[in-house]
Amino acid sequence: MFIVRINMNVLPEKRKEFLQTLLSFTGPPEKEKGCLSYDILCEIHNQNVFNLISEWKTRRHINHHIRSERFRVLLGTKSLLCDPLKIQILTVSGSEGVEAFNSVRKKEESEFCCNKSERSL
């Protein structure tokens, strides 16, 4: 699996235009072959910074997306940005779910309980 992260810092006076451009994309991006998810996130502390996060089955699917009209429109927003797009393509070799968190928390709690009883001795 691959994750594409695109960071966009929008000029404050161009924020509305930028959002209209993003909303004008035709059809949900998840319909694009190989796209597992596609999210646009806004930073809490700076509402002019957006991160587009997408997950893809293969690098071939990403390459197809990069050549698409949807991506061309995204590249066309560069005049609305303070900085150039920051693009990362990450390769994911594995993933874990909530079980990993639960396992760590249980281990931490048992270590805390043992240490606490040792202190009282």
C-alpha cells in the first residue's frame, strides 16, 4: 500500500477560491481505480493549511492518478498557495489496528501495578 500526502499552505485571501476548486472535482476520488481512501484535512491551528491524504493499492495506480485531470486541477492551484505543494509518497509495508494500542496499554498498566506494589514494600 502507498500513501500520498500533499501539504498546501493557502494564501488567506484565496482560501475560498481554493476550497471551491477542491469541491469542483468531478466525482468522488475513491472511484478512481486503486484508490482506497482520499481525505482533505484542515489544520486546527492554521485554517489555511490543508493536507490531502490518499491511500493507493499500487504505485501504478498513483502514477495514473498523477496523470489525471483531477491532479492537473490540483496542480493548477499553485497560484493560490503561499508555498509550493509539498508532496510525499510513502510506502507502507504493514499496518496494525487498535489491538496494538490495547496490547501496549495492558502491558503499561501491568508494569505500573507491579511498580506500585514494589514501592509499597
